Amino acid sequence: MNKVKLLNIASARSGDKNDICNIGVMANSAEDYGILLEHLTADKVKAHFGDLIKGEVIRYEWASIEALNFVCHQALDGGGSRSMRMDTLGKNFSSHLLRLELEV
């Protein structure tokens, strides 16, 4: 198996809604979207973030734009106005996810 960093096959954006972080991952090509569909699971995303995500991670597929959307519950330590974290709005979650290595 080969390893590929997510940042080499996709781009990402993230943000918040209270204590939920949303991470959109957009493939660079149709071939890369196939890799994302097969290898970038909700379980892998949750494991990559470790203790930062306390709740469920749900993956949504958006085939028409070759993208995945991950909704991460209990990911922001209570949300923007409650959290003492540096990134209370989840903006850095996308950069962190792009560092994930996938075995393909």
C-alpha cells in the first residue's frame, strides 16, 4: 500500500455551529474523489482528531462537486463563547485534517 497525504489530493474548509465543527473536503480530481470515497471515513476523521472530537462524526457525500462533508459533534469544547481553546470557531480543523495520511 502507498501513503498519500490528504493535502496532495484535496482542499478543505471548516467552521462552526455552536459545538459542532463542519469540515468540507473537496477532491482535486475525479480520481482523487474516488480515493476519498474509499479511504476517508468518518471513523478515520474522528481518530485523527483524537480527544478533540467527543461526539459522533457523520460523513455526507456530495458527488456533483466531488466533495465530502464531515459534521463533527461535540468538537469545539462547548462552542465559540464557552470554549477556552485557541480555535473556538473550528477554522483550523481543515488544516489539521489535510495532514492526515491515507493508505491507498
